[in-house]
Amino acid sequence: MEVKYLLSEIETVARELLENSKSKTLLFYGEMGAGKTTLIKALLKALGAVDTGASPTFSLVNVYETENGTVNHFDFYRIKDESEAWDMGFEEYLDSGNWNFIEWPQKIENFIEEEHQKVEILVVEKDVRKLKFC
């Protein structure tokens, strides 16, 4: 599925993504500045989180409580080796049944399974994005 949207429409796109996701683990691909964290903040809001926080770049994971359960938000941009994910107990997060939003999943390719929802964000123009999910 492909959706082209204005950044001002991101909350609607977030709700559609949650409704159409084949998994509670979403893998976010896109260049730096494409809007991965911005979309994740909209997803957290759509799930009823009070605090939508920021990217967990330095802590690797932020955990949020929402009206629809726990959400684990990962940002693996800064890891050097996927063993860092293993050391933090990443597999336990995946097996928790909670929502898992993962930025830079290409850094942990050996943990990625087919049933996870892949989401690619492409910059079309300054305020326009294209979202591909398969």
C-alpha cells in the first residue's frame, strides 16, 4: 500500500497505518530527516499516549504507556553492531505482545521477521511524504 500525504495530514495517516498494520511491530525505513520520529509521535498520539516524547537515539528505547497498551520505541541509528540489541534484551521486547516501533531496523537485520510491518517514508517535497507499507 502507498499513501502520499502532507505533513499536516500525519494524524490521519497514523490512524490508517495502525488500522492496516499486519503486525504490532512496525519497522520504519527512511533517510535522516524523512519524518520517522514525527510519524511515530503521531502513532503514539493515536494510541492515546499522554507523553509522545522524543527519539530514543541515546537510550535505544523509550517505553510509553497508552490507552491501548505499552509501546516500545527503538532507534538503532547509533548502534555499531546488532549484538547491542541482543544485549539489551531486544527479543524480549519483540515477544512481549506490545507495540514496537523501530527506527533504523536495517541495523538489526537478523532480528527482522517477515510478519513485521515494513514502513518506508520517502521525501517527495518539503511538506509532502510518501508512505509505503508492505
